[in-house]
Amino acid sequence: MLGPPGRRGARETRAIFHGVRFPALFVLALTLLLAACAPAVEVEDTGAHLQPFTLDPVPRDQRYVIAVPSFTVGAGSVRIGSVDLSKEGEDFYRELGSGVADIFIAEAYESQQFRITERAEIDKILFEQDLARSGRVNPATAAAVGRIEGAELMVLGSVSEFGVETTGGGGRVLGVFGGSSETVTARVAVEIRFVDTNTAEIMAIGRGVAQVSQRNVSVDIANVMTDLRVGRTGTTIVDYAVRNAIRSAIESAARSLPAKIGR
């Protein structure tokens, strides 16, 4: 005997779902299990990028003409890992200061704030007068040299800090730093003074500090330092730290520099 249509329909419906429910739940459980076993994807902001200038461009006829001799680099300011390179020869620091000055010129041009004179002759004159060593550049003398070369402002720069280290302890002096599961950090600080070539007055001061870190990266410090000493930059965290520190110093000094009027 058949039961009432409504009751039979209900039983048939339960039978259908009873046959389908478990396979569906099994597939869902399997999917969740596979997802749990999949490797996690970690998105990390390494900070390894170039900071853009935020200054408004200055019309060319309103830009100061600047001269940029080599930066000074203190012997104790450069550290690679746990090693102090203060025993490196004088040429090492002079070449690094010259390279950083070349990088500064490129960044100053990029900032659209200044017109820039050729610095080769300035370096030559200062070196001949034994003024190009660390702490030996006198603002009044430098201003006079800059005036001779047609500059309105002389930029006296220094590297007060230059360090590269790794949390994993890997790497060697002027060798390859970093590697798997290590974080390499580069920190650079530069200071600049804009000196009026007519009065030797310091017109503006800027200081920039940049620190860039990156995980799971290897940095060939030997190649990076070789490039920096001839004014070349690449895309390593050390290059970004140098350029970002310089850009920060330019921004700081340019904002406090009086507008060029009647010169």
C-alpha cells in the first residue's frame, strides 16, 4: 500500500539528499585539508625603493648655480659587518667621497632645484691646496674657489655614516653579504652645507639618513663599493640607501634655502 503522496515525497527527498550529502561533505573536507597543507605566501615590504622628490621644480633662471667638490668621508664612519674599515688607505675614502659627490650631482640635477658647474677643476684646486681631506675644507677658501668657477653656492658634503650588516652574521669584508633567511640592512647618513661664494656665509644645511633592509637577498659589497667609488649606482639596497639619504638632505636644505633674488 502506498502512503499519502506528501509523506512519500518527503521520504524520496530525504533519500536523494542522503545519497548526495556525504560525497559533497567529503569533497569540501578534502578541499580544506589541501588548502591547509599548501605553502603560505608571504608578501613583504622590503623598503628597497627610491624615495621620490616632493619639491616643486624651480624655473631654470631662478636656480642657484652650485659647485660640488668631493664629499669628505670620516675614517670611522664606514663599517661593513662587524669590521671597522678605518685602517683602509686614504685613497679608499677619497675615492668614495668623490663617487658620492658624483651621485649627489645626479640627484641634485634630478631635483630640478639647481644649475651645476663641472667639479673636476674644483677638486683639483682643493687637492693641490691640501684641502680635500676629511675636515680640511675651509668654507671661506672653498667659497673663493667656487666663485672662480662661476658658482653662486658651494656645496660642502660629508658622509657621516655608512654601514652594511646582516642579521645572520654571514658575509665577509668587502665580500658577499646575506643569503637565505638573512636580513641585510644598509644605513647611510650624509650632511651638506650650502656656502655663499661671495660672503662665505652658510645659507642652508641639510642632513639625510636612510636605512633600507631586505630579506633573502645577497649583496656583493665588493662590486657595490667599486661602483660607488666611481659614482655609479645600481639597484641594491646599498645604492638605494645612498641615494635616499642624498635626496633627503637635498630636500631638507632646499626648503630652507632663500629664494634667489637679484643675483
